[in-house]
Amino acid sequence: MQRREIAIIGGGPAGLMAAETLSEAGHAVTIYEAMPTAARKFLLAGKSGLNITHSEDYRDFATRFGAASDRLRPALDGFTPDEVRAWAAGLGTDTFVGTSGRVFPKAMKASPLLRAWLRRLEAQGVTLLTRHRWVGFAEDGYLFETPEGRKIVRCDAALLALGGASWPRLGSDAAWVPWLTARGVKVRAFRPANCGFDVAWSETFRDRFAGEPLKSVIASSEAGALPGEFVVSRHGIEGSLVYAHAATLRDRLERDGKATLTLDLAPGRTAERLRRDLARQDGKASFSNRLRKGAGVEGVKAALLRELAPEMSKADPERLAATVKSLPIPLLRPRPIAEAISSAGGIGLDQIDGNSMLKAFPGLFVAGEMLDWEAPTGGYLLTACFATGRAAAGGITAWLARN
């Protein structure tokens, strides 16, 4: 096989996975990374325990990518969650399944896995050039800003793996959008995904309860009724339970200009039981005591009820019970995309062919969060980045064999 020169633009999980696959196939691979080090977002995600993939039945796993699930399925089939775990084990990183079904490295960190991965890439002959920022196209090549000045790179094929638009300080700033749209590539506007939301808290509630977790609640939206916990922030709400509803709530806000996340503050009790228990309380007792004794609601939960439904302090037991079981939080807007865990939007999947190559730009391939898909947290995002990187590498090899 003829050895070909391949440029991978972006040193995150998708780009690194493509580099591994292509170098194994015998190609000369150079990664161009804008930041001083590779995979910065990957490392940040792993600070509190890296969700490398998820253990749920693969048939369910493959449906977690919304409208893009069918288009992503071939890539996911090529690098399933079980294969992700086997790959990590091959790099000396054993994994385990947490109580939520999420899969973590036993070391609970991303850094050992990344170090081993970079060593493997170096051993396979991959060149990693940091502080090389892609700044657009040049005649017959790609233009980079480097510590030595501007440089044009020419290659047999190139892969863009530049990420979406979340956490731009780590490198994913979507600066590439105008360069591709000018070439006729359709890019859907980026939007926050797995994000928090603004809520119009009173100053008193914000100052007292910002940072407090709401535990053991059920949150409901069009996404369903899901148990878990989240955090009150100075701006509104954030955390894993909110992120699970984020896409639905964001879309509702865009469509209608308003959306609510509805809470069951006492999921272990029926509305009828609450009504009876609240009716037994002394009418002269304080509202806080009646809530605590009759509904088991206290602390930040009780404060949230007073904040959002102050009239309930004078409500009859039936209305109060109904509100404890179904308390709506009115949302103003998603938090800025720069704070979001991930982003929705990007290059439409109809803009690439079956080899992950841009139809408008022969020889230029795309992988990872640049593409228009989104997924919940819990290992889905990372697995899809790995999988699309491997799929694009296979597409590059197939295309080069014909050209």
C-alpha cells in the first residue's frame, strides 16, 4: 500500500482515534492542535470521573442520539461500548460499571488513559503539532497560524475534528463555520446541549440557596419523568437531572418562548397520602413545620416551594399536596453555550457521504461534535466521538485507495 500524508485538524478524542486507526493502516499522520496540549476538554471531563461509555443494552444505547441516531448507527456499530472498554483495557485502563450504568476508568481519571494513548500514537509514528491553529483554506492546502508564523499544509486527505461550540476556552470555538459555509457546506447553528437554565430567583432565595442540591426528586418534561438530583445556582438550575431534560426544554423555549420543568418534591408519597398527612397538621403550626411533618419537605425543597408558590402557605391540604407533587419551575433561557457540556448543531449529516467526506469538498472528512448530533451525558458523547473518528479514518482509507 502506498503511504499517504494525512492531516488531522483537531487533537480531541475524535481526531486522536482517527489518527490511531490511520497510523495502524500505515499512513503518515500529523495532528494539528490549536492548544498547547491535546484533548483538553477530554481531560476536564475526566476530572470528576470520566464517563467513557455506558453499559445499557446496545440497542437502546444506539437510540440516544436523537434525530441523528439512524445516521450515526453505522459508526457506532463499528465501535460499540464493549469495544470502547476493550480498547481502554488495551491501553492499561480497566473500567467498571457504576450504579447509574455509566462506565468509568477504575482510576476515575482521564489523564492516565490519555498519556498511554499519546504514547501509543507516538510509537505508531503519529506527529502531534501543538499551537497550530487552523485559520482557513489556502490554495491547494490548509492555512495554519503557528509559533513560527503562517504555514500552508498540503496533504493527500484531511480530517476536521474541531469539536462543537461548548467550552471555547478549551479549543472548541466553532471558528471554522464561516470557512466551510463559504465553500457551500450547510451548518446548522450551534445551540447549548446538556446545559443549565436561567430562572428568575428572588434575591433572598438566590443568596441563601445558590449551590444547594435538590436530592431525591422526580423531574418531568416532554422527555419523561426522571428521578435524580440537581443544583440551585445563582442563575437558575443545573446538574445531571436538568441535563437529562435539557434538549426538550431548550427546544420548547425556542418554539414557544417559555418552558417549565415540573418537580415532584416527595416522590415516595402519593398525593392522597400527602393530603391526609397534611390535613392532620395543626393549623396553627408554621408552614415550615406543616411541610416537614406532613410531607417530609424541608430545607431547600421547602424554600423552593415558598419561592415558586408562595400562596401555598394558605392553601388547603389537597391543593398543597398537589403542588408538592407537581411544582413547575418556569425557565427563562438556557445558560450560554460556553458553559454547556456539549452543543447541538453543526455540519448536517446530509452534507457528508458514507465515508464521512464532505460532499462539497472531496478529500476533506469530518468527525466528532462538528457534526449535527447531540446526546445525553453518561458516556454517549465520548463514545460517539470515538466511533465517528474511527469511521472517518476508515472512510479516508477507502477514498485514498480509489484516488
